[in-house]
Amino acid sequence: MTAATLPRTRTRRSVRLVLATVLLSVTALSAGPVAANAAALAPTSEVVPTGWPGRGGSRSGGQETDPFGSTGDRATTVDSEAATSAQSAGVVLIDTILGYQNAAAAGTGIVLTSTGEVLTNYHVVEGSTSIRVTIASTGQTYTASVVGHDEADDIALLQLKGASGLTVAKIDDDIVRKTDAVTAVGNAGGTDSLSAASGTVISLSRTITTQSEDGVAGETLHKLIETDADVVAGDSGGPLYDDENEVIGVTTAASTGAEINGYAIPIDRALSIVRQITSGTESGGVEIGASPFLGVEYSSQGYADGTSAQDTSLSTTSGVLIAGVVSGGPAADAGLEAGDMITAVGGHPVTSTDDLAGALAAYEPGERVAISWTDTAGTNHKVAVTLAASPIA
């Protein structure tokens, strides 16, 4: 199936498809609702809006209300139950602070080594300024840093500070087949407790394309394991188990159509990326350590055609509208302000957040790059800035 790329927004990836997928970290805005990142499958014949994600739903008798809201008059319930001790072994709860967006996020991870190497999705920790990891089976907490990541494959490797003697997840060594029984375990709804959703394998080679959100380019994920397990926001980075409680995949997304399907990155591919990260080799999309950091927040409106709900004076300018800048960051030091429109990076025009994120990704922290922008008065500017290192991811 061919995937179609759709636009995204930063803290809520709204989708206008009957079948949509949601990248399953839970993001809680300050004084606001929990939001889930979203992704999209190829369009279907019917077009309907997707509701704002709710706060993880309420539990009653093994049923969880749909944390993604409803489409039309649909009120989906999610089948899940508390994870067993065996299913909790080698699994962690991840809580992050997104300091520059005044937000927090929650997800799940898989313990790979007794000294604290943890596998998760990159979108769980992307943009984090701090990461706290809790061992599900013991309640012990650690701070964590990102060793490296592969954005295109949505994989990140964390290192827990001072960890030792941790229980490691069991990795499957069998062939996965369609109709195999599976269980997705994760921090559903960001409740800091593990839930388990059972199902069967539907496909071993599904392709989905995530929507972009402000400052985060979309990516197409190939050859995913598709199941009918009711995974929800917060399950991202958690294990997809076979019937022996061995990890066959890393949960990364779920549909929000009439029926919930889950999508997982095969564990063999995830571990191949981990091995490259631990070898220190940057190639094929793998980045070691910090990413380049410009220090801007992008508006969900105002790019591509230059129009903005807040300011229409830039309606003839094509670029990316800046919603805010980080104090002391490269953009702020260069004089960019909220309402300005970035029009080029390194001499290459940018007309969307995808363009801008992709252009910046070509540079390393400490490198200088020319930024062109138009201010709210319509005056054009160009200055070389030195990119900083992202705080954590």
C-alpha cells in the first residue's frame, strides 16, 4: 500500500482520514489536555475529521475510553488490562519535559542491558530537555540521556545514569507470522502504570507516513508489524510480545478509525539501529549525541502560503512562521522574533516546517549557517548563526 504524506501540527497531529495512525507518546500541555502525536495512512474514499486527543481515558473493568476522542458520533472503547509481572519485566515508563514548549510527554521503553541501555521511539523523547525513566517492576527512577537516534526509523537509544543490575527484556528469536497472538504493553494514557492489549498479527509489511508537526518533519515507516491490538497514546516505545512474552516489535503508532490497529517496528530492525548507534557510526540517518538546535518554535499556521491567523501582512511571503524563540538560543541572538517568517536556510528556500527541519538536519551543532527571514514589517534579513546543541534530543 502506498502511503500519503499529510500536514501536521506540533502538539496535535490532526488527521482528516477515516484511517489514521497516531504516534503514541502522550504530550500534556501546561494547563491543557493531553495530546497524542499522529500519523496518516493512505487516504480512503471518505473524509472525516479526527477529534482532539483526550487525557488517556478512564479505566473500568478492563475497558478504557478512547484517549484520541471520537470521529463523528463514534465512541470507541479500548480493550486492555493491567500488565502481568512477566510482561512488566524489562519495561520502563518514560516521562519527559519539553521545556521550550512548556509541555511534558510520556511513553514507554525496553531495557536492553543491565547497565541501563533502553530502546524507545525517537518521537517519545524528541525535543526533550529532561528525561526521567521508571523501572516498571521496581519503581526505581533514573535520569536518562539520548545516546543516539534514527529519526527516519523512529528509534532512539537512551542511557540511564548510574543504572546497574537491571532486568533485561527477552528478545524473540522465532519467525513472526500472520495470525500469531501478540500483546502490546505500555504506559497507556501516560498513567505511569503498564497496561496490556492483546491481539493478532494482521500484516508483516505495512507502510505508514507520519504527519509533520511544527519543527518536526514527517517520515515514512516501512515494513511495520500491523496488529489488531488496541494500543493507545503512551504505548509508544513499548514491547510488542509474542505468546511467550518475548519482544517481536517496538510499538510506534495506532489507527484511530472505527477499529484500532497497532503498528510496531520489528525488533530485528530496531536492534540493528541500536548496534550502529553503540558503534558510534553516523550514517544512513543515525545521529550520535545531540542534534543541531536553532531555538525557534514553529506556528501550525502561516507556512507554505505565508498566511497567518495572527498576522496577514506576510501573505505574499513564502516561508515558515515563527511562533516564538528560545531566550539565549541562536535564533534569538540573531534577532528573530515571534511573527517573523524564515524563508531560507543556507541559501535554500524553505516553504514548510518539513523543509526547515530537513535543512537544519544537514548541519551539526557548532556549524554556522545563513538564515534568511522576513519580519512583520516586511523587511528582509539575512545573518549567519552558529547552531547550538539540542538540550537532550
